[in-house]
Amino acid sequence: MTMKRIAAAALGLGLAFGPVAAHSAEDITIGFTAALSGDFAAFGLNMRKGLDLAVETLNKKGGATYTIDAVDDRGEAREGVLIAQRFCSDSKIDVVMGYSFSSIALAAMPVFNDCKLPVLASAVTSPALSNVSAYFRRNVLTDAVQGAMMGTYAAKTLGLSNIYVLNQQDDYGIGVAKAFSEAATKAGAKVLGAESYLLGAKDFRTLLTKVRAAKPDAIFIGGFYTEAAKIAEQARALGIKAQLLSTDGALNVELMKLGRGAVDGMIVYGMFDPSVATPATEAFLTAYRAKYKEDPSAWAALGYDAGITLGAAVDLAASGGPVTRETLNAAFAKLKDVPGVTGPTTFDPSGDRAGALYFLAVSGGKFGLAPKQP
């Protein structure tokens, strides 16, 4: 693709970019960025695996040829802004995908907004990203939606009445815990207390001693698999038998590797799991297992669906004339019910996507559908 970059001048967080020239739809380059190293690399690496599989599928179909330019943001907001500036100024980049952390996407969006580069993210769930830019979309549900669904599920479907809330001290943990607590309370449960912890913490015994004294029948952990596994191990070691609940951030095979038997029975939520096979997911599961010799995670499925959605947007943009960043962005807004393994994708004007959740329980070292569903 040949795009003409207009000179840029530094403007606060980002750069000011002028309009970009049109090109044929023969060559589409995806700028992919996420945390691809460190403690939380599983999210980014799994999204990349799903996207790679989607790109293979699109390239076999014929028409446009898709390539990926991947950069590790290392989970650092400053790095995310620098990467955004690089993608904006690279005339070959048509769209940006990935993102493990909402804070990094939020820091980068002013840059992308200036250069009018569309973003389709798959693992950032902060409500603060709704309406952040006309060039931002995501195919994962927001924390507010998912947390509320889990809160209602815990109180109404599981019948839990006394719940203690623990959450990581960041936008993700705070947002999902707030939505969970409000929905659980509205559905008739009592939140006995709430405590936060730092991402990367390893010793939760002081927090859990306070939790044990409250005698809850459930603990909701608003955080990622790394801390959720440690909390589960230390809670069981302290004799806490409460039902453990967590988030899509804990929906990862690493949860069982880190938490072993302590996480057995934990219930989490997500938009996909290979244990919930359907005719719509059969081909994806077969292809993914053949390529990677493992089951796909929810993040792999969302990465795959993002790639397939991009293909639909490129086809739509090309049907009306030259494909540019602007016509591709307009095409994203017009898509309706693009079929995918996490369900159909349509974006509302805020950039968000509607959808449903599965509630999954750990049993025998694997995720499976929880015995009770809404």
C-alpha cells in the first residue's frame, strides 16, 4: 500500500499528521501491539496466535494480502505512546490491533486520533475507552458490562448472599469490582468488605486474614490469573472454604498451572472457551489445535475474530473505491453481525460491542461450563 505521510510536528502527547493518500486493497498491514513479554504476556501472545490464524485464513481466501508488524509494549504506557507514533508515521500501517492493558490504549489514542489510524482492540475493557475516539473499537465487552453480569450471576444464579471483594489497584480491577459489587447488591447479596492489592503482589495473607474473619460464602477477585492463583492458594492454606469467583483476566490456562488444586471450583467468565464447542467454533478449534498443538484461550478467539472482522471491513471499503485509513474506519462503523467464534460482531457508535458471556468453572485442571448458567 502506498500512503503519503504529511510532515508531523510534536503536539503534547502525540504528533499532528495530515491526510493520507489512497491505495489499492492488495496489501494490508496490521500494526499489532501488546505486552508480549513479562508476567502478563499470555494475553498478548494468545491474541497474536489468534490473529495469525485469521491472517492465514484471509490470505488463503485471496484478494487482499495481510501482513503483521508486531511490537512489544512491555505493559508500559510510555512505550505505548512511542509505538503509536511509530505506527502513525509508517505509511504501510492501515490498522492497529491487540492491546493488553486499557491504560496503554488510553495513552495511545490521542496519537491515533490525530493521524486518523483505526484501532481494533481485543483485551482492553475499561469503560473509559467508550467514546474515546471515532477511530477506536474493541470486540471485547467492557468491565462495566462483564462485572455487572458476574454480580447478578453470583447473587441470583448461584444464590451467594455474603461476598467479599478483592481487586487489583488499577483501572481494570477497580472498574470490574465496582460493577460487580453494585450488581450483586442490587440482586440481593451483601458485600461484606472490599480490599485492593497491587499488581504483582505475592503475599495476600494479611488481606485474607481480614476476609476470613468476615466469614463470606464467596470471594470475588477482580484481577488477573497471576494474583488470582496466589490468592486461591493462600486462602485455602488459611482454611477459607468460600466459593472463589474471578474475571476474564483469570480465564487462562496459566491459572491452573500457578494455582494447581487451590483453584479447583473457581468460577470465571469469558466470551469463549474451547469446552463450549459449537458448529460455529468447530473449524476454528480444529485449525488452532493443528497449528499450535493446544486449545485456544478466549484471547486467542478474540484475536481471531478481530482479524476476520478486519477482513470484512477491508472488503466493504474496497467495494466502494480505494482503501485508506479513513475508508477502512468508515467500513468498521458500517459492519453488521460479522460471524465469529465469540459471536457476531457489530460496533455501536461508542466503539463498543454487544455480546454474551459464558460462566466457566475449573474442574480437574481444566475450564468447563459452570453447572449453573443464567
